[in-house]
Amino acid sequence: MKQCTLCKEEKSYNLFRTRVRNGKSSFRSHCKSCESKDQVKRARRRMEKDPKFKAESLERVKKWGEENKDRRQKADTCRRRNKYNEDETYRSKQVAAAASYRSQRLSAKPEWLSEEDLRKIDTIYRTCSKISNRTGKPHDVDHIVPLKGKDICGLHVPWNLTILPASMNRSKGNSFSGSHNPNLNP
């Protein structure tokens, strides 16, 4: 074990790079992670000072991205998946955006919705995500009147949304029964 002089953490020797000085091999004083962060800081400072270096760097990155599209897309997908799994706010925004897109595609999101209505919809999706995290059981935002039902089509509006356990929502499918919504049965 060796202590990094930057982060002050004890780490395994395989987390340090080696260097050769005067014919002798030794481990560097900073761990690989700290060295990488330091390298990024130095490159940013140099980019701020030298516009030519910045242009060359951006061109190099662009060229690498074009040559390694599959690798880049795979890394981006992995990064988004990790963020989706770890960040509750990001996840609720993604789920809300997907629902909004589906409803617009089905012409189910009316143009007359106010900003307050849109905030309510966003709040419902955030609440659903929080309930899922707290209970440990997946929950879904359900359209009481389905957006694409057999006999009836609802709208993507706050008063047509409710939070249900995922298993119950999936068993319900695309069916509509006014009995589970007290506002629809006088």
C-alpha cells in the first residue's frame, strides 16, 4: 500500500504509475486518478491561454470521435445508463420527457396547458420516482383514461395522471374502467 500525496488516500501499488530515474524504477507520488485530474486541469489552463492549442485539441477530439463512433456511442450509453440508475432527478426528468414525447406523438398533449399544469405533471413524475426509491418497489405514472384506448382516448394532463405500483399499472394495460376514478363516476 502507498499513500497518494494529493488525495492522501492509501491505495494499492497497481494504482500508481512507475517512472525510471537514473536507471532505477520507482512509483510516482500521485495515484493514477489524481494524475489524470491534474492533467485535465493543466490542459484546460493551456487551452485558455493558447487558442491554437485549443483548436488543435478540439480537432484531435473531433477526429477521434469520428474514427471511434461505436466506442464513443457505447461510452455515452453507459454514462447515461449509470446516471439514470443513480440520479433520481435525472431519471424522473427522462421518464417525464418520454411520456411527453409519446403524448405529443399521439396528439394527446393539448397546447392550452398552462405552465402551472406542466409543473404539476413534472411534480407527479418526480413524486413517482421518490415513492419508488423509498418503497423499493417500482411505481408508474398511469393515465387514468388511456392515451390510446380501444373505445376512449385521454389527454396527457395532470388530472388524468395517477401513481400506481408498476405491477398494477401493467396488469391494467390499455383498458379503462371509470370505477377507479371517483371524479368520473357521479
